[in-house]
Amino acid sequence: MPITAYRRLADRFRRWSALREAAYVLQWDMEVMMPTGGAVARSEQNAALDLASHEILAAPETGDLLVAAEADRNGLDDWQGANLAEMRRLQVHATALDADLVAALSKASSACTDAWHRTKASGRFADLRPVFAEVVQLNRLAAQAKAEKLGCLPFEALMDQWEPGARMVEIDRLFDDYAAFAPGFIAEASAYQARQAPPVAAAGPFDRGRQKALGERIMADLGFDFRHGRLDTSLHPFSTETPADVRITTGYQDDDFLLTSLPGILHETGHALYEQNLPPDWRLQPVGRSRGMSLHESQSLLIENQLYRHPAFCRYLSPLANRTFPGHEAAFTPANIHRLLTRINPSPRRFEADEVTYPLHIILRYRLERALIDGQLAVADLPSAWNDGVKDLLGVEVRHDGEGCLQDIHWYTVYWGYFPCYAMGAMIAAQLFDAASRALPDLEQAIAGGDFSGLRSWLTRHIHSQGASRPMAEIIRAASGEALNPAYFRQHLQRQYLDA
Amino acid sequence: MPITAYRRLADRFRRWSALREAAYVLQWDMEVMMPTGGAVARSEQNAALDLASHEILAAPETGDLLVAAEADRNGLDDWQGANLAEMRRLQVHATALDADLVAALSKASSACTDAWHRTKASGRFADLRPVFAEVVQLNRLAAQAKAEKLGCLPFEALMDQWEPGARMVEIDRLFDDYAAFAPGFIAEASAYQARQAPPVAAAGPFDRGRQKALGERIMADLGFDFRHGRLDTSLHPFSTETPADVRITTGYQDDDFLLTSLPGILHETGHALYEQNLPPDWRLQPVGRSRGMSLHESQSLLIENQLYRHPAFCRYLSPLANRTFPGHEAAFTPANIHRLLTRINPSPRRFEADEVTYPLHIILRYRLERALIDGQLAVADLPSAWNDGVKDLLGVEVRHDGEGCLQDIHWYTVYWGYFPCYAMGAMIAAQLFDAASRALPDLEQAIAGGDFSGLRSWLTRHIHSQGASRPMAEIIRAASGEALNPAYFRQHLQRQYLDA
């Protein structure tokens, strides 16, 4: 009875997905609404939710149903088959580790996260080295256990949690290409910018309520559906994976919006458009979710970098900015906005990076985390390897671990293998925007006029509505006509930074 | 190994409580934050959470552990023993009904709630009578099944879900007393008010932001801990049972705050003070929760009616109101505020009721729901029985079912046996405030000066910190020196409405 087994699995994963959505709403609430004294109780609520959803995946019945459904998958159509494969992938991740390892990982990660929060200010990596070494060792074991079940290399098994099917040989191909290109390009573009007069600064104060209203206006123009989402405020921008009710946030500063609140809003709107336009017939099923975090980042970066920093978008934005904040006409010309949004500024800190240097931060992290998991880099050597890498790739000095290997929380909690998605997303975004531009000949004119419906429809048809029905590589090839090609990102940067 | 079984139960109920808290946060979000398009997804999230927490209570292991722990409860101290008894009560409610009845109830209740939402506007009870008749019949069966397990009468078993150990003989004693007293009192007090000049109306508009700031000032004075809670806006005021992070809400109108936003805030602050001051050592355990909804309502009504409408509180409020909204000095004298807050106005609608007529609305509902469950009232006869009861108890006419038996959602969803708690709470509040006044001789002066710390401490010591460690009757006797006595509520009304 394969259909019966499949239907019962669909019920189970529907419950699992609903619990994950509940967890997302609680996370949003924690960042946006929760009073400080609620933190301990919230972590208990999260733990109870995590356990309840884990139990659905890990229950022996789930394994039995998977075996039964897989035994006659010929009875399933393509989407059902893809759904079943995603169910299996989620179940493998949930059950690959024995209970002792899960408990040890959870305990060590918690302790390490706490230590990181205490240490990042003082900036001394040595203070958390022992507890971090344990986290690395346990993640090595986890990577090996998962790799055996998934049939891939250990570090790939960690990436697979975020980017299903990720392969290092492919990532190396793309990242090595960029690492070879970037240093020369940064020097060339920096020299080019140094020859120009600096852009006119837009000096605030800019009322935060008006910043928000401007952001909501642009979100609406982009096709964000406010019946199924909200914009709120938090320290760092983020969005939730809850298609029927996508919460996005940004942060505000009084003296700027072009480089702070707006790119945050645009980036998260890109994520939100993906979520809001996932296939409605597959809501709460694994195949109805996004196809991994690289493609998700491609959607946010397409809106933030390909669209927002496009000269045509600056023509759309200029009159809106002038109407919202009169008296800054010199700063808010289309050309000046474009120059403000495309300044190169190499820094040791990822959070400050521009779109040119950003992938180098990611490439460094990817190389180091892979080496830590493979045992080719000792934990004690991480700070010096980090600092050497920053000098080598970005040409700047790291003054202390707080702006070096302690700056990101990822490894000190559970986000091993996540970093590559950020840079993959930037490359995919460039290729997709190029494909959309070819498919939509009037795109520039439409953008300048604030009509984003063609672009949004193209993205929905080729990306959003595909859900997780096919591997990412297939989705990209079908959308753009070729495999992921790093040349598109290079060409994008050359146009943006060299008028090439 | 009774301690081992008890400890394992404590772990299970800790998870159960954390999931219930998560559900409360989602409910708050739904009323306060959620965009309209999120409704369907939210109901799926709620259903998944309900099922996950139900499974913890209903698991065979939970039953086995309860038997093992109960077998040697002598090894437990008083609070542990009370905790174990509460665990058993929760488990009985979760397991008393067979799966078919649970499914039928859930389906019929959902259909009936939908039908009510469609019907309440048109106001024709006959339109939902068939589906409501099924709900009544299924609740009869549920009441009988639970009564057998709990050793009580069927309707008492429904009340037990909200008010553990509730007994109809006790409720009849209190309600019959009030039903005999009220009609004569209402006539007397109405005549008394008719002889006075009407109070000076406070005519707005009153800025909503200032209304909120005034409410937050009063909340802070009352001891509400904003590190562990928030005030927000919703259509109807409510509060959450989440002690470390209590969310309360109120609604605002432009033309008034004394009779709308403020009593909502004060009422919910009473609930919040109970939650925020529950015994911290028993967080997330059943014995660490409130001792039932009658006592919970007593805490909200003590703040809303005993305190807020007290002449001494009006002396405290008068200068605050004048500072917040200058230009209304004649309306905001202490005496005029008190007269505004104590107007009698019999109406067929519970939501509009004053504190004198409110218990009569409850008494009517209690008598009718009990008769429906006991089979003494046919569903078809509900509208006429309702209308006769309103005429008899309140002396007013019901013009259509929308302001009659369709006005409250309770029976059309799952809140059978809940109504009595509202009126019980009013009576308990009067008795507790009287006891606090005797224990704190300077209470009136402190209230007039805005110092509520003595009252708050008294309530925390005698009520809040007791959690669910003892039956409500014992808590009331220990706090006030006697069993629940309806005379205190009568005396309170005579003082407030007759200057007696």
C-alpha cells in the first residue's frame, strides 16, 4: 500500500512543518517583541518544540512508513516522489546520530554559545578554545556519521543540512574562480573610484517612521503581500520561513537609510517573495519548502544587489527619496544614489562588507571550517589562519579576535557548513538576473518606472513555484539555460564598479 | 522507586507546560500581530501544538508513571504531592474520552464555531440549531465520561476543566443568594442614582498614545514587571498565562478611557500580577500554575472593581488624568470619576454590564448550560428560556438572539462550564479585599497616594505564591479567615452604590 504509507507520511510531515512554523513565529517574537525577562522561558519553549518536532522525524513508525513508501515509489507522481525524497533526507539528518552524540553536541554547543557571548567582547579566542575544541570534535563525529548515511564527504554532510546535495568540488570551482579574480578587481575598482569625486553624502537625521513608510512602499511595489506578512524592527534584519505569514525585519539609524534600513528591507523582501510564492498546493510538505539556503540567498541578493543597486532602480528611488526626505536633492540624484550604493571598502568585518568583498569573507570561512572538520587545521591555529587569510584575500589587518575569528556566531552554535550559501547566492543571483533581463527586454525601463511585476513573475515561475521539486542545479539550468557560471557575477561587478 | 517516577513525570509535565506557553504566545500573536492571511496557517500550527501536548498527557508511559508515583506518595512532600495530584487531574481530562468521541467533539465544535461566526450577525439561533444540538449531545457524553473518572456530577466534570473541584451545591448557594438580593438592590440603587445629578461626562477626543502611557504608568505603580511582560492593543482585552512574560492587551476608543481602555488594563493587570508572582520554584510544573479560573478572575476583578472603582483610587487617578488630558477638570474630580465608574445600567448584553448586573448574566448562563447538559432543557427551547431569564433577572427585553443566546462564543466552541468562574471571581474579590483592608489598616491612604505595594504583597503572600498547592476553598479560608461568604460582595455593592 504505497499510497497509504505516503499519505500517512504526508500527515506526519504536515504536523512537523506546522511545528517548525510555530518555532519561527516564536523566534520572530523573541527578536522583535519579547521583554528581556522572557529569555529563559522562551528557551524552554523552543526546546520543547524542537523535541516535539524531532520526535515526529525520529519515530520508528516514520522510518517504517518511509521504507514502505519507497518500496513502491512508482505509484507516485514527480512531485510526490520529490516530496518522499525530501522526507527521507530530513529523517536521515534527524536519525543519523546516536542519542549520546546528540546529547553531547547539544550540551557542548550551548556551553560554547554562552562562552562566545561572554568572549566576543574581550576578543580573546583562547578563552573559549577548550569548549570550542570539543564542539569541533563532536561535529567531526557528526559529519562522519551523516556522511556515511548520505553517501558524501563529511563536510558535505554538514552543508547538506542547509544546502541539500552540496558538493565541495563544485563550490571550490566557483570560489577559486572568485578568489583569483577579486584581488585584482578590487585594486582596479578602488583606483577607479579614487579618481572620481566622492559621492555627496546624505546627511540626516531621517525620521525612522518615514524610513519605514518608504520601505513599505517599496515592498508593496515589489509585490510583497501585506495580507501575508509584516515589516518590523530588530537589531539585525531577518525573515521567517512561514509562507502564509512572512515576518521580515530591519534596523534603523537616524543618519542614514540608503545603506542601512533600506538594503535590509530589500534583502529580506527577496527572501519573503520566495516564501510567499512557494507552491500553494504543497503547503506544509517538505517539497513545498524552498530549495535550500543558497537559492534562498540568491533571491534576497537578487533584490538587494542586482535590483536595488541597479542604475535603473536608482532612477525609481530618487523621486521617492526626495518626496520622503525633502532638502537632500543633491544626494538623491539617481547617479549619486548609485555611487553611494557601490562603494568598495575592504574591512576585516563581514557585517560591514560591500558586495565585492563579501564573497571573500565567505570563501575564507568555508576554507577554514572545512579544514577544521577534516582535521587539516588545529583549533589552536584558527586565529592565525584567519588573520593570514584576511590579509591574503582582503589585504587588511585583523587587530584582535573580536574582529577576526570571533566575529560570527555560526561555528560557536550549530551553523556548520552554512557560510557557503551566502556567496553561492550572490553568484546565482547574478546569473538569474541576467537570464531575466534577456527574457524581459523592457526590464530596465520597467524598473525605472517602478513596475517590478515582470521580474517578480519571472522569479516566481522559474524559482519560487518550483519549491523543492528538483535539485538546485536543475532549477538554475532550466531558468538560465546553463549550469551555474561564475562569469555572470564577475560581469555584474565590472558593470557596476568600472562602468564596463 | 516513587521519586524516580515522580521526577520523570516532572520532566514530562515541564515539556507539556512549555508547549502550552508556546501556544499562549501564538494566541497573543494572532490577536495582536498576525496579518489576516495568516489565519489558516496559524490554526494548523495550533492544532500541531495541541496534538503534541496532548500526546504527552495521553501517552501510556505517563499513565504508568502516575500509578508508580501514586503507589508511594508518602515519599513526596506537600507541594510534590499536590503537583502529583494536579498531574493526575490533567491526565484524566486528557484521557477520559475515547478517540472517537474526541474526534467527533472536535469536528462538531469547529463546525459550530464557524456557524456561530456566520450567524451571530443575523441573530437567528434556528440557523445553527442542528449543529449546536450535536455539540450539546457530545458534551453530555463527555461530561458523563469525565464525571465517572472524577467522581462528580456530569456538569461538575465540565467545570472541573477550568475550576478544579467545583461543586454545584456550592455555586447554587452563592448564586441563589445573589439572585435573591440583586433585583431589589438594582431598583434601590437605580432610584438612588436617579435622585442625584448625573456625573459630568468626560468628552474626548483622548489621544490613544496618551491613554496607553497613562495605563502603563498605573500598571507600573501596581507592580506589573515590564521586564516580564508587555501591554499591547487588541479588539477585546486579554492576558496570557505565561508567568515569565505576561502579555496583556486592551482596546482604545477616542472618546473615552475611564470606562474602556483603563478598566481593561486594570483587569488584565490583576491577572498578570497573579501570573508574575506564582511560585518561581515551581515554574512549568502543574502545581506552579494558578489555582483555577475563579481565583484568577478574583485577582482581575479585585484590581478592576474593588481597587479601580474605590473612592481612594479615584483620588489617586484624578491628578494623573488631569496631567494626561488637561482641560477636563470638572469631569476628573475624584468624586465625579467615582460616579462615572459606578453607574448601573441593566442591558441584555454581558459585554456592556456594570459590576452589579454582571453576575446576573453569569447566573443565567450557568443555569441554562447546566440544564442543557443535564437534559432538562431542550436545545430548541434555549432562546425562549434565555429571554425569559433576562426579563426575570435583569428586567430588560431581548430583541433578537444576537443580543440573546448568540452573544457569547463560549458554548459554540469548547468553553462549557466556564461561565461560573466570572461571578465566583467577583465574590471572592470582595472577600479578599475586605480581608486585605483589615490586615492593612492604612490601605485607603496608601491607595490614594498611589502606593499599592502593601496590597500587592498581601495578595502575593496569600494567593499568588500559593500556586495550585491547595484547593481554592482552603486558600480563601487561610487568606480571609472564613469560607467564601457572599455577604462581602453585597456589602461592597451597598457601599459603592448606596453610600451605605
